[in-house]
Amino acid sequence: MISVEVYQENGYDSREDYLNSLSEDYGVPIDAVYALADVLGPDEDFDGLVSNLQDALCGGWFDETEEDDDDDEDADETGS
């Protein structure tokens, strides 16, 4: 298990702060970051987790247009 000091040494308040930062930095939904972090475990936070997020982005797992498409569907339903 990684101690909180490791996150603090890298500029984060905690693991939660670090995971939230990854979500923002990579534009990945926070739920996806947490799910992947849970599977890989804390020992992979600074290596495997980052690599997997990069691979997922390159592989198109997180399509930025999905949110835009959802907004368009909501507009259609309301008649806008």
C-alpha cells in the first residue's frame, strides 16, 4: 500500500486528489479512473494506471463526442 506521503511528494494532497487530477488532465470520466485504479491497485497509480489511461485514450475508449451526442438527444426529446 502506498502511503499518503508519496502523493504529497508528487504534489497531491491524497490519492483521491491524484485520481481527480488524472481525470481532469486526461479528460476521462472520474468513474472510469476510479474503476481502473481499483482494478490495478494503489501500487500502480504512478505507472500502470497512467499507462492504461493513455492506452485507453489512444484506443478511443473515451470518445469526447459521447457527451455532445447525449446533449443532442436531450434537446430532441424536449423539442428544442
